[in-house]
Amino acid sequence: RDENGRFLADLTHLAYAPSGTLLLRHVLAARAMKNPAPLPGLAVAYDGADGERPLPLAAAEATAVAALLGGTVWSGGEDGLRETAVSRRWLHFACHAWFNEADPLAAYLEIGPGQHLTAAAVLESWRLQAGLVTLSACQTGISQVVRGDEPLGLVRAFLAAGAGAVLVSLWPVEDAATCLLMQRFYAVLAEDGVDANVALARAQRWLRRLTAVAAAQALAPLAEPGTAEILPQTEFPFAHPRCWAGFVLVGQARLSGG
């Protein structure tokens, strides 16, 4: 914060480039792409119900995102996902993710029971036309820099596969806060037609000012009874930066055409 209590996101709209090399590749690729992907977006959800840390709002988040942007929800796990994703305008993953410091290309999204979509698999075999890929999971934005300025991880993999931008998290995130933030982010994109970095900043400001009563009302139709009871018992349960500041946009989203 500055001396007036303002966060950087209050003063400007941020988007990041992972490295100078990737920034140049990204700009050249964006100039070469004249047409958007032909099909609406795809939201992928897995709640990890068979694990130690289930995500009760993952499916509701994916359904809400698909409804806001006119996409579809994918619940088929790994089989056929790559082929289905190739022609989609945007992709949204609501699931668990893990980063491997010893092998950053082994970082993965858990998209089904025992099904791991690794950074290596995306880098090697995925080809995308998506203007935006959102990795709504813990620590999806962590990378490891090797060979000069080349960061390795999920961000690098999806950008190399063709994504215009990747929305990721830098630390462990809460299920309820993430679900609400993502819904607001996509609502701003759909209704206001602004750039993704502007939509993210607006959604983050909205979340941190959201009252406990309003949050409970927003969560009520999305989750099992009692979910709202896990909210922090404060007037503004998501005001702390840990609830919203960890999400960053890497790249420049291309969402024209729907």
C-alpha cells in the first residue's frame, strides 16, 4: 500500500510478461492471428472429492463461468480434452494444482481422479487458439527460471501452446474467495467488454469490499447448505490481500468474437 492506503491495483491495471523472449514471441504470434477460435469456451472442473482437500465450489464455479460467456462445462477428465480444447476461444480450469520445484515441467492440474495434466504434456502436445486460459487453482503461476530468462511451469506451457494470456495464482487460494472472484471477473468481461487485466482489477476491488452478508447470499445458490458458515467472521471476509492479490494475468488476452 502507499501512504494513502491504496494498493497498486487501485492505481493501474497490471498484466505481466514472463520474460523478454516470450514477450517477443507473444507479440509476433498475436499479430499473426487474424481470426478468433471458432468455438465457444470450455470450463473444466474437478472437485477432488476423493482427496484430502475437496473443492465443493469447483463445479459451481465452472458452471457459472460457462453461463456468463456462453461456453460449455467439461467433466470428462483427460480423455479427449486436448482435442476438444484446441478450437475453443477460452479455457477455464477449476481444480487442484501442484508445483514441483525439482521438476517444474511436472507441475500439473488435477482434472480427474488420478488424472494429471502436466506442464510437460501441454508444452509438448497441446495447440490452442484460446485468447485466455484461466488456471483457477493454487500456485499455478509459480515458475522456475532456467537458461537465462526462460521460466518453466504451467504459465510457460500454456503460452507456448498458443494462449493469448493466462490468469494464474501465486499462492494457495481459498475455494469460496476464488469462486466469487472468478464469477465477478467473467461478469465484468461479459458485460463491460473491457480488457482482461481491467476486469481482473475490478473483480479484485469488488471482492475485497464484499460484505459477509453479500458473500453468503452469493454463495447460497452455488454450494451445499452451510458453506457460507465457513466464511471468516468479519464484516469484509475477503479484504485481506491473501484472498485476492495472488491472481495475476500473464500476457494479453484475445477475446474478440465471443
